[in-house]
Amino acid sequence: MKKLLLLSIILINTTIESADHIVKMLNQGAEGYMVFEPSVLNIDVGDSVTFQSTDPAHNSASMAGMIPAGATPWNSDLSKDITVTFNIKGVYGYQCTPHSMMAMVGVINVGGDYSNLDQVKTAAAAKKASFVMNQDRLDNYINQL
């Protein structure tokens, strides 16, 4: 009985302490055209991020090779909000699929863990070759983590 009570208290505390962060998908923001705002987040394990379709024709999708091992990739529909809960520590890179060539990208660090950072940097180097503008945007975001 005591173990069940202790487990219940831990679960309640975890739920209470989880946060929901908002990232807007924008045609234009403080950092230029086709941006997520904010584009760089540091969050805790168990936190959620709601990607808001503030402007139409955007989505949020994790990028291949840019999420920790065991993490679940995501890919929202165009012009639809999506909420993603991050339960695995590490660095996550994401994009707006139709605007990825314009470097509409962002990064999230979960739990202060950088163990997959080299993998993310390698994938980012390949990804940025497809950018027609803002070639250094993804590198700049990764460097802000």
C-alpha cells in the first residue's frame, strides 16, 4: 500500500511539473521569413510542445537522423496544430516539410542531454545542402543549445 501511495505521489508530481511550450509556425517572424518561433527550446523530460499553425500551409515534422534513439518521430498535417510530448532526453531537429528548402527548421533539447548532438550535426550538414536560403540557420540554432 505504501509503495502504491508513493508511486501515485511521484506520478502526480511529474504531471504537475510538466510544461506545455508553444511554438508558432510563421510566414514571417523576428528571425526572418518561414520560421518557427521560438526556434530553439530547452525543455524538461515529459514537457510537451504545441506547434501552432499560426499562419496557413505549415506543418511540424521531425527530421530523419535528428532525434534520439527510441524517440517517436512526428509529422503533422498542413495547417494543423500538433502537440508532441518529449519523454526521451536528447536533441531533436524538426522542419516545416513544404518550406524546408527555405530552412524553416528548429531544434529542441530535452533534459540537458547532448549525447546525440554529433549525430544531429552530421544530419544537419547533409540537410542544409538542400536549403536555397538561410544556409547557416540550422547550424546557428544548434549552436544556441
